[in-house]
Amino acid sequence: MKVYTNIDDFIGVKNPIVTTGTFDGVHVGHQKIIARLKALAKEEDGETVLLTFYPHPRMVLFPEDNELQLINTQPEKIELLEKYGIDHLIIYPFTKEFSRLSSVEFVRNILVNTIKTKRLVIGYNHHFGRNREGSFEHLKEYGPLYGFDVEEIPAKDIDSIEISSTKIRTALLAGDVTTANTYLGHEFSICGKVVGGKQLGRTIGYPTANIQLQDKYKIIPADGVYAVKVRHNGQLYGGMLNIGNNPTIEGKGRSIEVNIFDFDMDIYNQDATIYFIERLRDEVKFNGLDELTKQLALDKTNSEKILNKLQ
């Protein structure tokens, strides 16, 4: 996949089959659009092109919005779009000036004159242009004028529930990573740097790596204990992870700590990726370290049972 952060570098692509949007999560609905793009590209002897935006429009239009939480960081989104087979990814800088483009200016200047779109595929209820004025109905009018075909893909349903990034965020904030993963079509993950902690876990036989996220907009699931997989240096390990304030140990503050099974390496200041598999329980305040240690043993057993089912 070729990635362009300057749209002027995008030249000479044969029969561009295009979609556009934020694609946060690259969930099963997005994958449905991508699959259609790939099928059309094969039919038309063309190449798939996805136009997305960075920063996220809400970061620019509502900078005071401290509640914005995204399923993917930019590197995560790039990795997923490559995994699902996009040929060309254009990351267009979203600015207030760009947000003022009318729908027809966006179509004419970006989709037609620059990308030279042959076929445009959009998701259900897609809007674009100034004040989100553009819609599928507008595109059906613009297509014949500017020489491209347009197609709308219906929303993807699972168990009669329409999939959206908003529903996935809601599931994650409730700790329901099982539902989130079903809607995503892949495991929700976080990536961060391993930083130093109080190292109390070592004293009770469950050393943990403290994960510090680099992107403040990255969504974090609800507090609790989770069965997880951990990727470090290309190797995949099982583990269990706690998100929360560690109420049994006063003064720790909210943290993300993972105990990696069958692992004994110093990985401070190194990156690790955590894949959430299933939520085990709420975070609980125990009556001392002995009680906490017994629960951790049970959490490990339950995590290993869950992870073994994946093999």
C-alpha cells in the first residue's frame, strides 16, 4: 500500500476506484466497502484509493472537545487498511479552511481534478463538504456531470444491529470487548511504551508491564481485568491486563498494567501491543495482598482457558 500525506504526490493511478471517510476502527462495515472497492478494481482493471483525513475533523472544528475518543491511532488505521488490501491511502490534512469547501468544490477539486475518480463507493448515510451538506443524492447528480459512477453500500448488520464506530466506542467504554471485536471484525488493540511502576507485582509473583499510551485521543476500555494477547518484537504472548486505580494499593492512580505469561525480559522503554480478547471481571478492592494474590491466580487460570480456545 502506498501512503500519501501530500495529495499532489498522487499521480498516474490507472482507473481509481475511490472511497472516502474517517474509517475509525476499520470495522466490518468499512470492510464491506473495501471489499466492494477491490471487486470493482478487478472488474475495471483499476486500483483502490481511500481518501481519509488527519487530524480527525472534530479535533479541528471542536478543539475544546476533551471527550473525543478514537478507536484507532493513525498508525493503527494505516496498518489495518494495508491488511485489508487498499492500494493507495491518501491522508489529507484537515484544516478549518478545508472544512469550508462546499460539496461541489470537494467533488470537483479533490475527487475529480486531483484523484481523477472513475468509480466512487461510499457508505450508507455518508456526508461531506461544508456543514456536511453533501450526500449520496448530491453525488448522483455530480457523477454524470464530472464523469464518474457512484455507488452506496448499505450499512452492515450483525444480529440486526447496524454497525458503526459509535456503537463500538460505546461497547468499549462499557468493557464489552467481545461485542466490540465482533463489530470490528478483528481484536481491539492498544499500543504503548512500557514504563516503570512500583514493581509490587514482582513481590507477589505477578510482575506487570505498565503501558503508557502516546495518543491522548485513543479510547481505553472500561476499568477491569481482561484476558489479552501481547505482541512484543514480533512475538505473541498470552496475558492478563488490569485497567484502573488498583484500589487494594493506595496511591497508584489509574494505570494500564499487563502480566505477560511465560515472559521474563526487561522491556522498559520498549513498545508493546495489547489485543483485548475478553473481560474477566470488575476491578475490586481486596483485603490485603494475600487475597489479591489468590484472585490473580484465578484470573490467570481463566485467561489461559479463554486464550487456549483461540488456538
